[in-house]
Amino acid sequence: MSDVAAQPAMVPSHDHDHQHPQMYVLAPTVPSDPFSRLLIRFWSRVPIWATPVTMLVCFLGGVGYVLATNPTDANAMSSPTCLIRLTTGFDCPGCGGTRAFWYLLHGNIPAAARSHLLAVFAAPFLVYAYIVWVADTAFKRKLPPLRVSPKALAIFLGAWGVFTVLRNLPWAPFNWFFV
């Protein structure tokens, strides 16, 4: 079969409203290769709650890894390590995030903020966004969504960029953020 068969087809909609011209919608077609059909058949049978649970299992795996490795005792040459810091000596935008997570798990917010201030700032927003998503997806419960404007997101990303540059400066008060 050709690749044309795998493309969605344009079919007329069955809208019988005569005031508007006939509209076309994309109708999915069955993929021609067996592997794609197998994936589609598998995905259609996955329960709706499986994705949030899978994400939670992955997150708990990360928690287990952080607790098992204790990144607060690590230096740039030990695992886990940052390749940018290892090769350049500079902190990357994510450097200190694993240590900040370790400290957050232990309730030490000042030490977490010293390791990665913006990760500590973002953590409650990310947790709440996950809770809202799980409540809606798995339990069909609507919680007030976290509404972040594009401007607020741009300010946060800009602050993260400035933070990345400032934390690599070797004099006070910026060296306080150097991990």
C-alpha cells in the first residue's frame, strides 16, 4: 500500500445546515503497516488513568534514585553529575536541581533554595498542576486550573536565564548560588 493510504482523508461533514457551505473534516484512516495498527489497538485499550499512574511511578523512581545516591555528598566527578559543569566548570541552568530535590524531600527549604532557587520556586506550581491533571484525567474532578500567562512564563524563563548567568559570577553575593 502507498503512503497515501496512511494520510487522513478529506470527507464532507454531515452538517445539514444549509446556511453555511459544506465543510470538510479530516477522517482518520487505518494505517497500512502492522506495527502502527498494533500500537493504535494497544493504545485504545489503555485505561485513562494509566498515564498519570505511569508518571507517578517514574517520579517515585526519581525519588528513590535521589534518596539512594544522596547527591549532597557528591562532587562534580561523582554520579550524578552534570556534563556541562564537568567539562566547563560552570553551572548549567539545571545544576543543583537534584540537590535541591534532595533537600526538599528532607524539608530543608533554605538549603534547597541555595542549591537551585528557581527549582524550589517552581516545585509547588508543578505539583499543583500535576494534581489538577490527575483529578481531571483519572477521577473526572475539576479543580481550579493553574493559569499561567505567556508573559508570566516568559518572565520566569528570563529570570531563569539571568539566574544561570549570575550564579556563575565568582564574587559576592552571586557566589552564594554557586553549587
